[in-house]
Amino acid sequence: MIDRVPPHLFFVGSAVFHYLGPSFAVLLFARVPVPGVAWLRIMSAATVFALWRRPWRTFLRANRDTQWTMTALGIVFALMNYSFYIAIDRLPLGTVAAIEFVGVIALALAGSRTRRNLAAIALAVAGVYLLTEVRIEGEPEAFGWAFANAALFTLYIVLAHRVARADPAASPIDRLGASMMIAAIAITPLGFVDAAPALVDPIALVAGIGVGVSSSVIPYVFDQLAMKRLARATYALFVALLPAMAVVIGIVVLAQIPRPIEVAAVGLVIAGVLAHQEEAAQNITDTFNSAHTGSGS
């Protein structure tokens, strides 16, 4: 029945929840420290996957290369969510989302330095420059976390595609669940101490579980269902929706009204995502995959 649902709808659902969940997390920051919210998000998502899918069975049956890929994705999940939350605690959601996509376009540029890709990276860099020029004076450290998140988001796309297509005979959701359980282990040294008080605070605990389900279960499951069936070129086109979605959710949920220059800056980033040639991204992804397999990791 799931196969009858157009994959584009899964991506749209993912785009909504990708930033709706974090917007709820921002509201929770007033009650729980940022690292603690990151821990609650990942731990609650891992618990849902453990109860729902028992993904450790898929991990144990997988070949070594797939196990390493799932492990790497889990570590990326932990570090990406941690850096993302620190960034959105200090910067508007739309700003962090726009910065997130520079790495995606850089992949295309690294694979093929065509005029179109050069123009794409120029548009994205111009947009990010405007965003940083507007806000960096008061929050230089926050921008460091935002750019760290951007690098990790690029790794997420590469690794998530590998996980989605690693074994056609098994469900990609089970491999995603295994990665999320690994992420729960990886995030514990970073966030457990700050999350501990929330474990005896019913309101904070329920809110943290809600953030985990809306941020790390629904959108990542939708991503896997979309990635399994969408061509990367189509997926890359839809990715351009995400910065715009972040701005809209920032306005609706967090009352983060962007200034005209910020709207223009996000528009430049979206134009860059739309302009880049996906074939180049495919080449660089294949290169990464070959290097990963060849290294024996």
C-alpha cells in the first residue's frame, strides 16, 4: 500500500516535519538545556524504532560494509542534530536552513566545474554571505555550529542514500532504525547530563518525546521512502523546498519575521540549489562510495 503513495508526497511530508520538529525544540529550550533536548530527540526516536522495528536484527544480518554505513550514519545523526540545535538556539531557523545547503551544492561543484555549477555555488555563497553579514556580529560561534551542521548534512545525504539502497530485499526503515540506535549511543556523552532533570519532569519529557517523533522518526522515515524511489536529480530539485519551508515555519511557529534582505538571501540559496546539476552530485556520491568501499571500513 505504501508503494501506491507517490514518493513526492513523502518528500513534502519530510520537508514539513524536518523543520516543524526543530521549531518545537526551540520552544522546549526554555525548559531543558539545548544538549539535553538533542539527547531527548534522538533517544526517543531510537526507542520508537526499537519497539516498532527491532532494527538490531537487520544490523546483525547486514554485511560489514552496510554495518559500517549504518554506524557512520548514526554518528552523523548525533553530531548533526547536536550542532543544529546549538545553531537554532541562537540564529533564526531559516538562516541555519539556508547555510545547511551550501555543502550540497559544493558536492556538485567538486564533481563537475561547469559554468552552471559555478553559477549555482556563486548564488548560494552570495546568499549565505548576506545572511552572515546581517547577523554574524553578535553570534560568530553560532555560525560556526551552523556551518558544522551544513557539512554534516551533506554527509547525511550521501550516507542516507547508501542506507536506503543497501539491500533491496530488506526495509530501509529497519536500517534507519539501526542507525538511530547508534546515534542514541553517540549523543549520550554530549547530552545526557543536561537531559537528566527532564526525565522526572513529565511536561518536558512528553515534549521531548514529541520533538523526537516529529523530528527524527517521521521525516527520516519519509526520507527513506522517498529516496528509495526518487531519482537523485528529482530529489535534489525537491531539496530546494527546505530552506523556504524553514522560513515559513520560523514565521508561523516561532514568530521569526525575516527582514527583506534575509528573504532575498534565502532566495539566492534556493536559486543555487535549483541551478546546480545533479549529475555532478551523482558523480561525487559514487566517488565517495567507491572510496568508502575500497578503504575496507
